[in-house]
Amino acid sequence: MKSLEQLKWNADGLIPAIIQDHANGRVLMMAWMNRASLEKTIETKRTFFWSRSRQKFWMKGESSGHVQVVKDIAFDCDGDTLLIQVEQTGAACHEGYRSCFFRSFGETGDHSTVTETQLETPEAIYGKK
């Protein structure tokens, strides 16, 4: 995949990927990709990422069933950030919200407000821990 040579990976071999709802433009999440996860995403049209905390390759929806079907993959002018448009099934957020960006700061910044409805509880998605 010669086009991947245009990308600038960080020192850990990762690049940030912003995941956006193809239908309405809502930013759903941000995750990290390594070359293997981006190649697998391109090949399968499903999103794959690299978990920095777990040091693990993973597919979005492998546990929850809330998969992302890739509609477009773009990169910015510097080649250091990806924008992936998807068709999202269910919640994108592991906390059960459509978007991981479900909280906003108030005008003064002294508190935050939940700005969308939780679709499912984490327990309903992943089971009790």
C-alpha cells in the first residue's frame, strides 16, 4: 500500500484516527492506529485500532457488536491525522453513548453537562465485570 508512505507516524508507529458518522458528520470517537490496523481497516472496511493501554490490536465492535463500516478514509494536509467516515451500528462509545464526545463544558467551564442520551449501559453491552 504505497499511499501509506504519505503518512507521518509518531515515534511509537501510531497515527490518530478521528472517526466520524458518514450520515451526519458527528464525531464519534478518536483512536490510535498502527500500520497493521490501518491496512486491515482498508482491506475489510471495518475499523481496527491499536490500544495503547492494552498494547493490543482490536476491531471496533468485537465485544459489543457495535461495528463501524468504513465509507471513506482521508488524511490531513500534514499526513499526521486520519479522518475515517463510518456507518456506525449502535454506540461508538464504550460507555454506551452514540459518540465518545457526549459531555460539554458550561459557559464558564466550571462544570460539564451530558449532551446526549445513553443508548445502553456498559453492563448491557459488555456484561457485568
